[in-house]
Amino acid sequence: MSDKSKIFAHIEASVDGIVELESILTAVPAMAPESGGTGEMKKAEVLLAWLAKKGIRNIERFDAPDDRVPGGLRPNIVATIPGRDDSGRLWIMSHLDVVPEGDRSMWKTDPFTVVRKDGRVYGRGVEDNQQGLASSVFAALALLENGIVPTHTVKLLFVADEEYGSKFGIQHLLAKHDLFRKDDLIIIPDGGCKDGSEIEIAEKNIAWVKVVTKGKQCHGSTPDEGANAFLAACDLALRVHELEKTVFTARDSLFHPDRTTLSPTLKEANVPNVNTIPGDDVFCFDMRILPQYPIAQVLSEVEKVMRQVEAAHGVKMSYEILNRNESVATKAEAPVVKALSGPVEEVYGVKAKAIGIGGGTVGAYLRNAGFDCVVWARLEETAHQPNENALLSNIVGDAKVFASLMLR
């Protein structure tokens, strides 16, 4: 048998081990302080003990200080499998934290006890992001346990804090440690589609904007004596939304939808009764902006519209940025995209295509720091839902893809 045949057969025979790893990780909820949790350290300790038992002992720690959690640290772990060549290293990055289970009445099983049924495992975190973690680990183990040295050094990265902004995860690593090189291949198995054909290389720029309008309150029977803050806010919402068609008109087929979207979303309460004209109003925009348009350019246009609305309605308007994320793209012809496309077709029989998304991932931090990366996995897309589950065949298949990359 060829090395690849041995590796693939080994992975196919590892399903019980995959279930075991999923089970011990799911049993240790790893939630951020923002959601009432104590962080990821206990889960990290369980993972480290399991890796050591399996022979993966080349481990480095790059923990981030966080005085909100017991012990004051959030774990970031790098497991290294040395290759014949230490250039062009392969990084596979997964995250340790999970979101809360939500309404338990909507779960058919205990969210923190893995249930194996009909070719799936069920439990909080089994897909997001333990599918990626398990597939990367079992790819590496298949090489180690067959005595096969990867062509290039492999780095398995397990980070904290992905679900709440990555301040204690990848942001900490980029700011405090010099881990990555320009010729590294970096894959983040934390997003994808059901057939595994989508390789995410780009994200829209994101701006969440809170708009505050100050008018003059009055009685509903005499609206001319006041300045209706709600009416002005509605006018602004419509005018800004119209900028999609009049100013930010570019289209990019990499994304779906293929345009900039400027969507009014959250609306706060203003007056408590029907017969009062509101003097104050607060609402928000969720802006998903094609990368060719800097966020500053969009905000400049919004400010122009605000001045027009102020003049039309006799109000004062201001805004606050609640969330801002601007990202460069990985090129569709980047080495990591080309390297991944072949194994995806080999294992899953689909032609991989590069895509962009409107959401935000940890990939943005790496790209902004100058490192090409992609987000890829074959997923059922049950993350954050009741009865979260992962197909065991997807974990096995993704492990084969990663193993093939290790042998490239």
C-alpha cells in the first residue's frame, strides 16, 4: 500500500477514537466569561492529557492573561509534528470555546453528553469547532502511528475566545508572539458547506452603527409643535439603505449577496404611549460592505445623509460604532487555496471554489496581519443550534483532506 492508502485506511478505522475525543471534550463546557463561563482551561487540560497519551508531546503554550477566569489564563496551544522540511509549514487552527446550550427544552439529548446515532454525534461543540479539531488531530495521528513523517512541518493550533472576538485567542497570538511565516499554509476548519466545495478567502467589511436622534417631544395632536425623532430616524434609515443603489453599486460574484448591504436592524423603544411624538430615538444599522469600499468612505456618505435629514426634520443626529472589522482578502490563486483544492476534489469528488462571506471569522485577523489563510470544512451547519451535530463521515473525510495536505 502507498503511504496515502495506509493513512486513509487508518483514519477510516479511527471512528471510535473520534467519538471518544468528541465525548471527553464535550463533557467539559468551555464558555467565555461573557456567557457566564469560566473559560477553556479545563477543556485544554483534558485535550493535552489525551494528546500526550496518543504520543503528541511536542506542545507549546501561549496563554493569554484574563483575570475574569479561574487561574487568570486563557489557553492557546500549539502541537507540532516535525516534517522533513520546515518551510511552508501547514497550520490547522481550531478553537476550544463553545457557545451556551440555550433552551435545554429544545434539545433531545443532554447537550454536554455526546450521543452517537445514525452516523452522527450530538452535543454542544461537536461541530463548532470540535469537528475541525478532531479531523486535524486524527490526520496527524494517522501519520504518527504509521511512522510516516509529513513532508512539511505540521502545526495544530487550538485557540481560546473565538466566539467572543478572539482578544484572548488569535489576536493575542498575533500581538505577542511571532508564530507565523509568510510561506505558511493556514487552514481554519470553522466554516464551510454541506458538500465541502467552498473555500472562504474573503470577508466583507463590517460596521455596526448605532444612531441617536434628538428632536422635541410633544402631544400627538399637535405634531407641528415638536420635532419627531422617530420620523427623522425612519427617513435616515431609508436614505442610507438607498445608498446601496445610488453610491455603493459595485457587484462582486465572490460574495452572496454580491453587493454592499446597509440594513436597519435593532430599534430601541422611544415613548411608552401612542399619543406622544417622540423627542428621542435610537436604532442601529448592520453594514456588510464589499472590501473595495473602506468603512470610512461609507461613514462619510452616512454623515452627509444625516446632515440632510437634520435639516429636513429639525433634529440632531449622532452615531456610535458598535463593531468595526475591515479585512483584506486571500487571493484566489494563493498557494493555500491551490494546495487545498486538490485534496478536496480527491476525497469528496467536488471542484472547490473560492468564495467570500458577509460574516466575520478569525481569518480576518490573520489576513490583516499579512498571512494568507482560508476557512474550510465540510459541515452540516448546525453550529449554535439545539441538537448540534456532526456527521462522522465529515470528520473522517476532512481528516483525509488534511492528511493528504500533510503528505503534499
